[in-house]
Amino acid sequence: MKALDALPQKVFKQVVLKLLALQGNPKPQDCKKLKGYPNGYRVDQGKYRILYNIEENEVRVFRVGKRNDSEVYRNLDKGG
């Protein structure tokens, strides 16, 4: 939630719309599997990347960050 709160309002709306779309289709055409993370995926929305797990047909977002910044991948557990 902290990452979402820090986003500019326009970007916040775009990311939230993408998150809502993931609820209906957790594996959209533009998603990619995260290597080394069971059930982990990533999807991009503009300049931002959304990292999430699919567990029991539920999408659980665990990180949102800038695509061009490796920070989004730092300090991740292998479980997500």
C-alpha cells in the first residue's frame, strides 16, 4: 500500500485499473513468469511494474515499482 500511496494520482489510477483487470484475468497476454518464484508473475503498466502471485485463483500483489529501477526486485523472498 505504501508504494501505491506514493504514486502520482494519474499513475495510481492506471495501476489500480491494471490490478482490477488482473482479478478478472490473472495471466494477461503481457504478463511474464518470475524466475525462481513459484506462482510469481510480473506485468507492466506504463513506467511501473507490478509483481504478484496467483494463489488459489486469487491475485496477491507484493510489489509495485518503476520498471527501469531494479529496486522493485530487491529484498524479495523466493516465495514472493
